[in-house]
Amino acid sequence: MTLPFAAPGTKAEVEEGAVLTPRFDANGLIACIAVDAADGRVLMLAHMNAESLARTLETGEAWYWSRSREELWHKGATSGQIQRVVEMRVDCDQDAVLIRVDVGGDGGCCHTGRRDCFYRRVELGPGGGTAAPVRLQAIASRVNHSA
Amino acid sequence: MTLPFAAPGTKAEVEEGAVLTPRFDANGLIACIAVDAADGRVLMLAHMNAESLARTLETGEAWYWSRSREELWHKGATSGQIQRVVEMRVDCDQDAVLIRVDVGGDGGCCHTGRRDCFYRRVELGPGGGTAAPVRLQAIASRVNHSA
């Protein structure tokens, strides 16, 4: 596939320019933060390669690169949880994008059944050396559960 | 340094367990999304290694790993834009954390002078092949500028 994006220029061009020149990492990926357009909730963090980014721009639906399955991933293709992109932004050094999405299907996002992937709070405090394990506290966020 | 975190267990333990077992990548890093606790705005995406994650938990202030400078990075140490962590969450597969922060100093975050790093909107639409470059639209978000 021909890369559909121009190569990054100078630091000034990357940071202040008006052209999308994604800085893909050694694996050809950039990070993508998906936020629910309805309430601003951070839904998930995933990755895009050039092809998934291009498909996302073209179709207006989120396409990712699944690092575990090593394949293009049209989010929601099987679950119905399609993410329609309302807005996309890119960060200063163009190695991350932020998308605000309308979520289809049952409104969920996480493969565990939650509305988002960040359903556990990390206990703050000393976590180093010989201290006890850092604990997590579950936050109810199942789809179709109000608790 | 002794890793202050337990090694990831089974998929079920990672996803549903009550212990933080970060899944650092090949470079020893996990992604961290920082969100402004005041208004939910996504401020930045950065990375943490085990030591910066441990310091963040211990001090309640965001420490990152600077991939460009290859060093621990106490956010705001020079700029005053300290990020006090109000809440930290971890995602389903424990390779990303989300922190809600109170921002110190002038309230900024991005090294370019903006309140956040996502100050350019990406033009949606065909971006592949022989199409014109994908354009970016600047969104004013300078600190101390109301425009």
C-alpha cells in the first residue's frame, strides 16, 4: 500500500503546520484515544497504522490495528459497537490522535462488556519496593447496568 | 531497580483482578492519558516506565518517561505545570492508564504553550492514494488567551 500521508517535516512543521503528517512508531503505529462524544468519557486507547487511519478518515468510522491479532480492526464490525467519528484531533508531535465518537449498538466499547475500558481505579500511595501490591478498585460500568 | 509491580497473570487476572500488574511493552513503557480533572479535557498522551509509574503513585504527581530525551520526566518541574493526580485508572489489558489531574502553574500542559496537546482538528474525508494532503485546522487554546 502506498502511504497516504506525507512524511513528517521539521519540528516546526509537525507542531504548527496545517498538514497531517503522522509520526508512526517503529511498528508503524500511532496511538488513538477514543472519547464518547455524548459525555466526554474516555472509552479506550488503541493503535492505528497508516491504513486504519486512512480508512477512519475515509469512512468516518474508527478502524484500528489490533496488535494482539495483528490485523486491521473495524471496531464494532462484529459487536455492532461501531464508533462514528464526530471529530478527530492530532497532538503536537503528531504521534497520537484523539477521536470523539458516537457509539453504535448497545453503546458499549470494552470487550469485557463495559461501556469503557477504564473500569478500575488504581489505589494511590506507595507502590514501590517491598510494599504490598498496588490494589485496584472496580467501578461498575457494565452496559445495561445502572449500578 | 527492582520492578515495584507484580508480573501480569492470566488474561482473566489481568482483566478482572484487583491487583495492578502493568503490561509494559518491549520498551518497558505503558501509555498514559492525562485528563483535566476540572473539565474533562484530554490534555496529553505520554508514556510511563515502571519507575515513573511508581513515582506517580508515591508522590501523587505525574511522572513520565520522555522517549525523546530518554529520561524520567517530572511534569512541570521546570514549567510549574505540575499535574496533581486526583484519580488513576487502568484499562482492561493493563497497558494503559488514565489520570485525572489538577494542573499547576499557569494551567497549561503542552510545550507549545497550549492548554492541551490536541489543538488541531483533522479534516475528515478521503485521505488516501492520490488525494490532496489531509489538512489540519488550528483550534485556539493558548494559555491566557480567550480566543
